[in-house]
Amino acid sequence: MNKKKKPFLGMPAPLGYVPGLGRGATGFTTRSDIGPARDANDPVDDRHAPPGKRTVGDQMKKSQAADDDDEDLNDTNYDEFNGYAGSLFSSGPYEKDDEEADAIYAALDKRMDERRKERREQREKEEIEKYRMERPKIQQQFSDLKRKLAEVTEEEWLSIPEVGDARNKRQRNPRYEKLTPVPDSFFAKHLQTGENHTSVDPRQTTSGGSSGWEGQGLESQFGGLNTPYPGGMTPGLMTPGTGELDMRKIGQARNTLMDMRLSQVSDSVSGQTVVDPKGYLTDLNSMIPTHGGDINDIKKARLLLKSVRETNPHHPPAWIASARLEEVTGKLQVARNLIMKGTEMCPKSEDVWLEAARLQPGDTAKAVVAQAVRHLPQSVRIYIRAAELETDIRAKKRVLRKALEHVPNSVRLWKAAVELEEPEDARIMLSRAVECCPTSVELWLALARLETYENARKVLNKARENIPTDRHIWITAAKLEEANGNTQMVEKIIDRAITSLRANGVEINREQWIQDAEECDKAGSVATCQAVMRAVIGIGIEEEDRKHTWMEDADSCVAHNALECARAIYAYALQVFPSKKSVWLRAAYFEKNHGTRESLEALLQRAVAHCPKAEVLWLMGAKSKWLAGDVPAARSILALAFQANPNSEEIWLAAVKLESENNEYERARRLLAKARSSAPTARVFMKSVKLEWVLGNLVAAQELCEEALKHYEDFPKLWMMKGQIEEQEELVEKAREAYNQGLKKCPHSTPLWLLLSRLEEKVGQLTRARAILEKSRLKNPKNPGLWLESVRLEYRAGLKNIASTLMAKALQECPNSGVLWSEAIFLEARPQRKTKSVDALKKCEHDPHVLLAVAKLFWSERKITKAREWFHRTVKIDSDLGDAWAFFYKFELQHGTEEQREEVRRRCENAEPRHGELWCATSKDIANWQRKIGEILVLVAARIKNTF
């Protein structure tokens, strides 16, 4: 038997062992496993169990769902940090090592939780406290009132009335009331009878005014009135000559009735509330200021402060805080009593006395201050407070003089006393003040201002002896000399100031001195300002940073409107860098914008002497003379420029422009012929062609154009001019040929493509124009100008849907093009324009075309102020955009004053815009070739239609 006994019998089965699994046996279930049989309709024992645990079917569904979830390995369930949301191995057997691992993880979680537990609980506690402070419970707000319920007697408690519905039956059951609207014909019929109705339906006094008819009597809409309705339904309420209702007179009658009711209520005394007929609202300013904190907090604060006062009664801040707490809660008398107690406990505290004076009313405050002075005879603040409490000037002077007897070295007291005196008395007082306070710069300078020239010099010399380290005394001395005509002394004083201050160990702070110079400039002391600038401009700057720093300083001075300071900086910079063209240019632009014509010409004369090769300086000088009407002087400047810059294209063309603008066409022709022979360039030929074209010599213009194209066939403007001249002569085929030839040589010239497509469109070849634009976009990808023309071509042809589709493609290819976005805004229907403009501003926040489109959008919505603001913003960002100026001028023509129109025109003439689609179309028109900027502005504005 023992031999046959297997060794594993009686031993526990290994983990994961399933009997009979190897031979394919399946498990079986007995009745003891599934429980007793029950009818399907019997209520189960766990019917009150939570969902998911009620029946075996629920459990089966749950396990089946869990199995499905376990197998769900989609990317949606995957997280980069945590992995899959479910357990990947939940379908496998749960073994002993899994149990150990779970126990270890649970222990770790518990340990980590304990480490953070205290901090987390503290944070939660703080959050709850903060929430309770912001939104206290009702029971907390009324806790102090509930405590007072203990004091209520039994009689008081029993006398509280029971809650009941005190309304009458009609108010309790409003459903019985029926209101029926009356037709207008009924009103008109009864008005025509001309009857007077002055009685009020008695039901009105109870129902509060229902609007209905009772027989032929009109019930008033104002219940509770016994006063007759004067002329309520007389024929006077009807329009004369007709039987119609006059609503204006009914309104007047209603106002009269309202006035009567108010006067009746205001006269009532017998138990009725008196209403102020001039305003129903009580004046809120008369209310006692209420505290914003919780009642409990105030009580806690009161308790804490009481504890502080008792433990340390000689601590002034405790008394002040206690008084202010009571003041905030509206208990002013308690606050006064507390602070007076504080003055007894802390008689040497200045702050307590000042707080007591603040809390007390007028006369009592004076008594408090007098008491404070006896305890603190050296306190300046108490004397100042005493002076403030006095209403009479003489009393103020008396207080301050008494104060100066006790505290003669207080600058604040001297200043307060001097401010109350007349100039002569002030001078005498200041003489004494500088003796008592010899280190106060303000007192010395105030005295110097009141003295005569000679005495002021003496005063300032004394001040320098007493205070050798202050720069303001030196600068005041320089201003004094300048004011009295001794400008040669100003430079010496400033130089001595720098030397003296350095000798006394004072660091020369460049920024402070520049600020002082700006103040001198604003005060009108030009010589002092320039002397200060010359003295300090080079201090503390590395040699290689000088030019850059000085230019920044000059810009800063211009921004602060200190023009003389900026002029002094430029003058000093030009002394140091006499051959720097950029410095001369910036100085010239400064004089052009902020100086006079004479100062600009004088500067340019010096500039061309130092930089004779700088063509732009010569041209600025010539233009200045020409604008002033001095044509011979402009010619002589250009002649000198020719000597310095022989064969310079810019100077040749400037000379030609000067002659052509002054109608000296033969001289201009001779100059251009000379230029073509000595300095032949594409621009010289172009100007030659244009001169002949505008003078009407089309044959000569064509010949010159042909000659120019032999030498400069890759210059697109020559091809454009040739085609436009042919178009003007209505030679369409030749114009098309010129444009096509030009595009072969210059395939990247956008204006040539546009001219050719517009030519085809003009002759009705829409398909060919569309093909040309498509070809241009292939050769010039991401070109907003070509996309814009394609969109407009479809729009002009009436194909708005295709235009919108093209615009969407264009914005995909050129997402940051302001021109396209501005057009897209107005392609939208009106309700969608605002949304589109927001998208445009996100993409192109500082693009002038988008800003102009937004301004036009506001204009179209009649938001005048906003539109004007956006127009200002547009011309500020890009003053060279002529279209913006034209739209702005048109806007002011419609909605602005004469001054605003002139302001826009003046600013436009100063900006001299050269670009813009509408602007160039007008300014480059042959008919307008001699027109000035202001005239072109008016012409462009006249062409603009309010169709957006």
C-alpha cells in the first residue's frame, strides 16, 4: 500500500494548478455553488445594493466589460507617462509574487502619503479658511445676533406676531382677475362724444389700478387718487380737426398727474411715508461707512488689540490701531476715547497726538494739538498740523513763528512760513532762514530768486561756500548771468562747476545733468542748457560708443520736447565727427522738422563743405532754396554739386526737375541731352522719355524709348512707358507686343504683368487676362499683388464666388500679406467683416493696409471717433502710403471740421507720400505731372467712393 501511495498526495497543489486541465477536462458547477433555486419574479435579497452589485447578470456584464477593456489597446488609451489606462496583464493568473509586489507598492504609497500628509492638510485647511472668509456661512454672519437672543424675555418672545398671509383675497387668487385689451376704434368712438370724466372708480383704491372700461367711464391708471383729473377726457386731447388721439397731450397730462400725486404724498403726514418729490434715492454719502470684514474678525481684532494694550500700555501703534479699528466700524466716539487714553499713556509719541488731532472735531483738535506741543515742543509735524487746523492766515503765521522759535533749524517750517508771506517779508524771512539752515539748497535758491541781480550773486556765492557739493546752485548762477545778458560768463560758470564738484568728491552723473539741461531748455535758458550739454555730453562714454549714444540722447531730447538740448548735442557731435555724413544728415532732418529754413540752410552749407561727396546734402540744400522760391540760388547749389560730384545721376536729375518744375523745358532738355552723353543711365533715359511724353511730343518720346531699350532692355519702366504711350494712341496690338517683349526680358516685374492683364480686360478678353495672371503667379509665386489683381478681376466680372475662392487660396499662400487681408475684409458680407478684421489684425498687427481697412470699417459703421483714431494710427505707422492720407482727408471732408481737414493736408504735405495704389494712379497720370502734393491729395480724395 505504501509503495503504491504517490509522494504528492496530502501535499498542497502548486500555484496555478487546475485539476484535469492537461487531459481536456472541464469544470462543473453544483447547486451549492450557485445557491438555492428561486422564481424569476422573486425579489432578490440585495435589491438595495448599489448598481453593479445587484444581480449575477450585472456581475457578468461587468466582468465582460472589464475583459473588453483589458483587451482595448488603442492609442486613445495610451499615455506617454502612465502607459495604457488599464492593466495589460489582468487576464493572467494572480500569483504570489504579484501579491508581494502589490504589498510593496501599497507600503510605498502609504509612506509617501504620510510624508506629504501634514503639508496637504495644512494647505486644505488654509484654502477652506480663505473660502470661509470670502463666503461666510449665514450662521457665522448672524452668530452675534443669535447670542443676543439669550437676552430676549418671555413676554417679548410671545409678542412676536405669527406669520400669515396678510393679503386680501384678490391678491391671493390673481387668477380670477381678467384683463381684456380694448381696440383703438372703441377709444376713438368715446372720445368723439366729448364727455368729461373726472371721477375715479372706487375699485381703483383697492386694486392698484387695472386698465379697463366701466360703462363709459375711463378708469384712471393711478389708483388711490381722490383729486379730479383736470381735463382728462376733454376734446383737447384730440388733434384739432380730427377725431384721433393726440399722444403728446396725453403724455403731458400723465406728467401733471404724477406731479399732483407726488405733492399729495409729500404733504401727507398721517402715518404715510413722506417721499422727497425731487429724488427718490437717499443720499448715500450721509450713511456711516460700513466695514467690509466679518463680524467675527472684528471681534477677534478688538480682543487682540485689547490684549496688546493691556500687556504693553506704552506701545503707541496699539492705541492707533485700536482707534482706527473703531473708526472703520463706525464707532467714532469710542475711537476718540481710546486715542485720548493713548495720549495719556504715550505722551511722548508724535504719531498718537497726530492721530488724536485727526479724529477730534475742529476746536477739540486745536486743544489736543496745544496739549501735544506742551509735551513735544520740538516736533515739527505737530506744529505743521497746528497751522493746518487754523483757518485764518494771521493765526497760521502766528503758529509757525512760534514754532520757529522752538525749532529754528527746520527747513519744512521755514518753507511753510515763507509761503504765507508777501515777497518783501518773504525775502527778510529767507535771509534769516539761510542763517539758521545754511545747508538747505532750496532756501538759498528761493532767496536768490527774490533778490536783485547783485544781491543774488552774493547770495549764490555764499550758498556755494556753505554747500560746495550741490550742482543746482551753479546752474542757478549760470541762469542768473544769462537772464542778465552775461552769456559769456555762462560757459565759465558751468566749467568751474564741473571742476569744483569733482574737487569736492562729487561724481558727475551724466543723466542728472542732462535732465537739468532739459529743465533749463523748458525754462527758456538756452545758453545755460547748451553749456551744460557741452560740458557733460562726453563724460563716462567709451570712445567707440560716442556717436551711437549721442544720437540716442538727441532723439530722447526731441521726445521730451527739449529742442535746444538736441541742437546742442548735434552741434557737439558735428565738432567731434565733422566728416560723418550720417550725423550731418540727422542734424539736417532735425532742423528740417523742428528748425527754421535759415537754420537748415546754414547747417547744409557747413555740411557740404565737410562732406562734398554726399549728394543728398547738396540736394536738400537746393530743394530748400527752391521751396523758398529762390531758383537762381538752387541752380548755383546744384552747379557746385556738379563740381564736387561730376556725372552724378542724382544731381543731373535734380537739375532737370528744377528746370521742368519752373517751366524751363528747353533748359531741361539740354541738361538731359548732356546727361545722356556724359552719364548715361536707365533713369536718365526714363526721365528724358517722360519729359517728351508729358510735353505731348509722343514721336520724340517713342524714339528715345527705342534708343534706351537698345542699351537697357532689362529696365521694366521703359517697357511700361512704351506700352502706355501706345495705349494712349489706341494702338492695342503694339501695346500688347511691347508688354509681352518686356515680360520676356523682365519676367519678375509685377507692374508689367498687371498692365498686360488690364489691357486684355479692357478690350474684353477676360479669359486671356485670367490666363496671363495665372502664368504670372506661376513665375512669381507668393506675390500678393498678382493674387490681388486675380481676385479683383473675378470680382469686376461679377463672379463673387470665384473671387472668394481665389482669396482663400491667396491667403494660404501669402498669410502675412496686409494688402490681401484688407481686401478680404470687404469681400465679406457686412456681419462677417468684424470677425475677418480681427483675424487680419492677428496676422498683420502693424500693417498699414490692414489698419486702413479697419478705419474704413469703423467709418462704414458710423463710429466716427474710432475711425479717426485708426486713421491717425495708420498714417503714423506708414506716412509714405498716399492712399491712407487720401482716405483720411475724404473722411474729414465728410465728418471733420475745417481745422481738422487743414491739419491732415498739412501733415500729408510734410510727409510727401509716394506710394499707394490710388495715389500712384493719380500722381503718375500725365495730366497731373506738375501738381503739388496737396493738389494730388484733393484729386485722389475726390475719386474715392463710399462703397465699402
